Amino acid sequence: MANFRRFQPDDLNKLSKCNLDPLTETYELGFYLQYYAKWPSLFQVAEDQHGNIIGYIMGKLESSPDVYRFSEHYLPWHAHITAVTVAPEARRLGIGKLLTEQIETAADANSAWFVDLFVRSTNYKAIAFYKSMGYSVFRVVKDYYGDHSSDPSQSSEDAYDMRKPMERDVKKEHIRADGDKYEVDPSDVW
């Protein structure tokens, strides 16, 4: 049984079980603390009965800067999942789903249009997981990652920008059925 709670700074020393997965991005300590300071309710952890962190999610609420309002790449008010990961021994227990649903609930409570996230195009298990939760590919961000998770001869890897519409998006204006055919450059993503 997992206990879900807000991240606390002393949890930083407990994230390593989750971050050992090669498909999980590991950030500098300051990055985690920035999320804790700016969006504390959207930084959640799951811990086991012994207090070990077995999963976490980092999210935020944002929109593109107003200077980009008339750009085709402008993002209106939305929730963004920066990271979600579950330790290998705790996978397939519904922890990732519960963590993701917490961000979605916060998104609806804050009148967000959608929840989005980026995932490596070769992370097939994660893509299937997100699709099972109602996310779809909105666009492909070419060469988004500066490394390749499964082919060391490649210098970069594409990301899928996946989205799930929230209650506010009644007309489903912020998703598209053929997003895997819509390619953008990393400079088009803010």
C-alpha cells in the first residue's frame, strides 16, 4: 500500500530508486526545489510502508508568455507534467495512474484547458500508459532530447507532446487526431 503526500526537500535523498531508470530524467537539485517552491501542491510523492519514495510526479500550471499569443505554438493556460516515475518494484500497481490523476484534478480545479507532457518517442510503455489514460499525441518535437535512450550512435531523440483535454475544453480545441504527423522544432516549444 502506498501513501501519497506532497514532496518535502528532505525527499531529495530518497528519489534515487525512481531515478535509476534510463528513461527517467534526473535533474539538478535546484530544479526539484524550484518546483517545490513554485508548485508545491503539484509535486507529489508515493512512499511505501517503510518511508521509501517509490514514485513521484512534478507538475506545474502555466501558459506561454503573452508575447507569443498570436503564434501558432502559443499554449493557453494548462497543466504540464514535467516528470512522473515509479520505482521498478512498484510498477503496475496503479501508482503512476493515481499520481497523474492528481495533476488532472488540479488542472480541472484551476480551469486548465489541458494537461500535457513530453515523452521520448521510443518509450513505448509510457506512451501506451498515457494513451490508456486518454492522452494523445499533439505534435512531435524533433530532436528534443539531447541524447538517445536506446541507440548510442544517435545524438538526439524526438519527443511526443501528448495532451489530454480537461473539462474546460468542451470542444476539444487543444488536441488533434493526427498529432504524430505534426512536427515542430524544439525552438517552437516554450
